Amino acid sequence: MKDVKSGKELVFETAVYSREAVELAAYVFSGRCGAKVLPGKEATRVQLDGAADLENLAGELANEALNQQCRIDLAKKNSRIAGIIVTKALLSACGEKIQAKNKGK
């Protein structure tokens, strides 16, 4: 975190944090302070301004960015199995019988 003349600036390395996660975290904080996202090649920067306690808000924004990145990573990892579960649930609701690969032929 750096002090800039208008407030604080956080730097998130793109190897760890996706641009989407940083933008979502900044959006969550948009009502509490000014949060400007500046994407870059190796890092995404977020400039905070306007609030009285930017030091605490910067820490909370970093935590929110981590939460968003974990959510994105888990969604990617579990999307296939979640799709299978939803498909089976919808087929069951429609009255279709789900047969195992080796049974019921």
C-alpha cells in the first residue's frame, strides 16, 4: 500500500489476483469511499480516496479482494460437478429416470 496525494493506493499482482476479483472488491467499497481501478500488465492498482479512515478501508478492501479471488477459484474448480448436480436435479424434477452407465440397459 502506498500513500498518494489523494489517498491510498493498493497494488494487486495479476499472478495472484485476477482483474475481476479486484474490480468486484472495489465495487463493494464504492459506497464507502472512492475506489478507482487501474489495470496493468503485471499488477492491478486501486486508488482509494474520500473517506476519513483510508488505512482501515484499504485493509478491508485487500481482504475483500482475497475473498473474491477465492470465490472465483472455487467456482472454476467446482463448476463441472455443480453443472452435473443441477442437471440431475432438473431431470429428476421433470420425472426422468437417471440410469447409471452400467445398469439399466
